[in-house]
Amino acid sequence: VIEFFWYGCPHCYNFEPVIEPWVKKLPKDIQFRRIPAIFNPDWGMGARAYYTLEAIGEGERLHKPLFDAVHKDTRLNVANEAALTEWLGKHGVDTKKFAAAYRSFSVEGKVTRAAQLTQAYKIEGVPAMAVNGKYVVVTENIKSFEQMLAISDYLIDQSRKKGGNAAPKK
């Protein structure tokens, strides 16, 4: 299961408190991961921040605080490397370690892959969910985040029954 998101998206921010308990209840055989959607260079910088934090082992700890910083605390712009680095320093991150990873080959590859996956899954807005490489659940025609997750649960169940992978469907 993949969640496509963007740190600057208010809907993704509001989805976080709903999706977090859902993720914790997923069966052990279900893998969940986040992929920052990339539609333009600023979104690419947000993806770079996400993957850099992951690379230095701070992704789990700082994912929610970074969302908070963008949306309510300081209105942090994650596309501004200097502001992001300053914020990270205030949150106990080794900024030299962050800077070294920020433009690393590994992070660059993950950012490129996130852009490719955004296109491959035909993601047009966030938040969006992908299940088993077959299905994409988008917020269009969805009344609530809970409904989005219920549809994802259904698709997980159907995928388990049928098995196999196919092209993404909306």
C-alpha cells in the first residue's frame, strides 16, 4: 500500500491523524510506504527533504513535526534548503549529516523514482493511495478520509483473494 502525499498539501496534513492509526492496524503481511508525489520542482524539494530524513534515520521521528511546521507552527517552506536546515538543527538533527545526504546519489535516485511513480500511477492530486500495484484510490468522489481507507481495505482484501499484479486502475 502506497500513500502519495506532499508536505504542502493541507488535505494530506489533515489525512495524517486518520491514516496513522489505520497503518498501525494493517496486517503484518501488508507493507505500507509513503511516496512524496512530484508534480513540479518545489514538490521535488519536498520529496528530497523526505528521503534525506529517511536516509539519516530521522524520517519516522520528524515526519509529523515537519508537517506541523509547514501547516501550523512556522509555515516552513521545505523547498527552502536554508530554512529547512535551520529548522532541522533546532530539532536535534546533525545538519552536516543532513547536508551530505541531501544531494547524495541515493536520495537523488529516490526522488527520481518518486517522480516516475507519480506518473506511472497517474496521480493527479494528493492524498492518493495505491494498492498492490493495481488500484489507485483518489479523493475525487470520496466523502471522507475514512471512506478512502475503507475502499483501500476492500482493495487489499480483493488483492489478497486474487493475487498477482496488473496495471494501476482508478
